[in-house]
Amino acid sequence: MRLDILQNKDIFYRQNVALKKYNTFLIKSIARHFYIVNTINALAILKKYFDDNGIEYIVLGCGSNILFVNKYINKNIIYMGLLDSIKISGNTIVAQSGAHINKLVEAAYQNSLTGIEFLSYLPASIGGAVYMNARCYGSEMSNIIQSVGIIDEYNNYTEIDNKGCLFEYKKSVFQNNKYIIVNATFNLKKRDMSNIKNAKAIIKEKMISYKNDRIKKKQFSYPSAGSIFLNDYNTNMIAGKVIDASHMRGIKLGGAMVLPTHANFIVNYKNANGSDVYNLIKKIEKKVFDTTSIRLKNEVHIIE
């Protein structure tokens, strides 16, 4: 590592960092090399260094769609959690990628902005949700995004409009290019401001209804990364249903378990390690294929 990188006051380098609090599975992996960036410029400098030297890295936000399989993670990790500012102007919100989705939803609520309630209590960062075009309750990120700011393949800051993001179901242009998402601009709607109290009450009611639905489905009962497998709406294949039809609901392996109330969730119910979760994923894939001839595709990013 170059000395000027290590001496940059906006890049914090740590070794052997416990990752339990940086992933929603609460897997106890350890990062050999962990970088925390404090500014977009610092991020660009670090990215350029890695790219120029052919060094692999992982961009980490809330760690809500990721599985660390091994005890030690040798790839360099860039943590985005300090890039979490949110700015509001009229009906527009600009949120940095390290901000938590709940912080964004709350900011919209406080300003009587609607259209984003479907993301309530989704365990994700802005960057991760944009990257995956997060979808729930019939809506997705692409419905509310105006543009996305990135560090591009040339390590320059640029913005991509909604059309250029090439959003599809759980897909975006960011998955196939050497970009790092640094912010997103959201275009929302203002509730009737003639009665601010009533406007906010309507938004809050929606937020609570989504929260209660997640609680009803036991999504918060154990640490997890949410849905493990992608649905295929072209063939009307709903992953949870085919897993359930293959009699995998409630199956356990080590400390990992298929959630009894949601078959597309694998949870850490008893101090699971990454291998427990990974091996249970593989067991589900095999059983579903043997039973239905359907090949499930992972939604969760597996880091070995």
C-alpha cells in the first residue's frame, strides 16, 4: 500500500476487522484489509489505486445482501458507512450511498414526501438498494430514482439518469461495470400541505403497515439477508413457493435455517457461520432442482 494512501486523512485503514456488525447475517468473519472512506474524493483515490494495481475489492454498505463464507476475507473491503448525508430540496432528496434506507424514509416522512414508504424497514443502504434495484410490495427503486451519482471506470464522478441505469427486476447497469455508487437523487411527491399533520399521518400509516407485515412474516425474528433467491416473473416462478413445494421450509443445517414463515429466507438461528448458510443454499438448490427441474438463482452475493 502506497504511503500517501495510508496517510490520507479521509481514508482509514484497519487490519483484521471483525465483520459481525457489518453484515445482517451477523456472520463472524474477519476482514484482513478494511478501508473506511470519509469523502467521495478519498473513495475515488482508493478506487484508482486498486484498479491501477489489479487489486480486488468489495464495496460494503449495510451488508444486507451479502454472505461471507470463510472465516477470513482476503479481498479488500471499502466501507461506505460514513458517506451517509441526506439533503432535501422541494420534492427531491439526494442521499449518499452509505445512508440507511430507514434514514431516507424517515427524512421523506418528516418533509411530507410520499412514494418511498414501500421501503420502510428494509435492511439496506442506499447504495445496495440502488445496485440491486430493491423491490418490495409491488414497487422498486427504479420507480422513484431520478439519477445516480457514481465513480466511473475512469475514477471520475459522473451522474447517470434513470434510463441509463438500465433497471430491470433486481438488475441495474451497476452490476456489470466497475462503478461505485456514491449517491442517488429521488423524485417524490408532496402530500397535500394544507393539513401537514394529516399528510404526515397518512404517510406514517403506510410505513407502519409495511413494518407490521414484515413482523407478521417473522422477517426480524433472526438475523438474515432477506430473500436468498430471485423470482422469475417471466415464468411465474416464485422462489419461496418452489422451495416450499420441495419441503424445505424449516430445514436446518448447523446454525442456519430456512425460515418457517418465509421459505425464501435463510436465517442465522443459532450462531451460524458462513459455511452453514452457504451449504444450506446449495442443499436448497439441489433439492429444488431434483424436485422441480428449476435452477434457482442467488440474489445474495457470496464472498468466499
